[in-house]
Amino acid sequence: MAIDFLVNWVAVLVTAAIGFVIGFIWYGFLFMKPWAKAVGLDPKGKDPAPVRNMLIGFIITIISVYVLALFITNTGSNTPLGGMLIAAIIWLGCSLTAGIGRVIWEKKPMSLFWINIPYELMNMLIVGAILGAWL
């Protein structure tokens, strides 16, 4: 089976921007204080490299959206529901399992797990639906 690595880059970049904004709202407003507490940061403290960190965050969002686009395209799941199904499968196999591992092996707090994992699922489903409709 051949894998097609070509994707619609406009769809990937626009969808990545949407996913990035969702993350900004989730961590920057909705869960800023409990997230900062769970990771040991002062929510009112200044980030020493905000531009660099935001740029890196956007780049990794582009990478994850590109990988999701590859799966959606190569499985022929080019509908919103199809995109959401592929996103849910990837979330289940990668995000959820890695999140549980961080709690078990790295001793990350469950409060962090309950902030990160629902965000990752919601974001993946939204991004998957958009990509599924667009690709």
C-alpha cells in the first residue's frame, strides 16, 4: 500500500490556526489557574520566552494537524464524521494512553490529566471534522 504524503496545505494551516486558538482559549483562559497549579507555575508569572514558546506551540500544532490530515486522506475518511472518527482513534491510541502513562510513570497529577486529556479529545475532534470536510 502506498501512502500519499501530499495534503492540502491551506487546509492544514487554517485548521492548525483554529486548533491553536482553541488551545489558547483552553489553557490561557478556561483552565489557566488549575493548569498552572498542576504544572507548578505561577499563573501571574511572566513567561521568559512567550514568542518563542507560542511559535514552537504553533509548529507542533501544524505537525499534528498534518499527521491527522495524512490519516484522513489515506483512509478515505473525507467527511466531517470520518475525520472525527480518525481523530478519535488517534486520540485513543496516542493521547489517552500517553496521558495515562504520564500519570503512572512520571507521577504527573491527575488534575493535569483531567485538564489535558479532554482538551486533546475536543481539539482532535474539531480539527478532524474540519479536515474531513475540507480534504
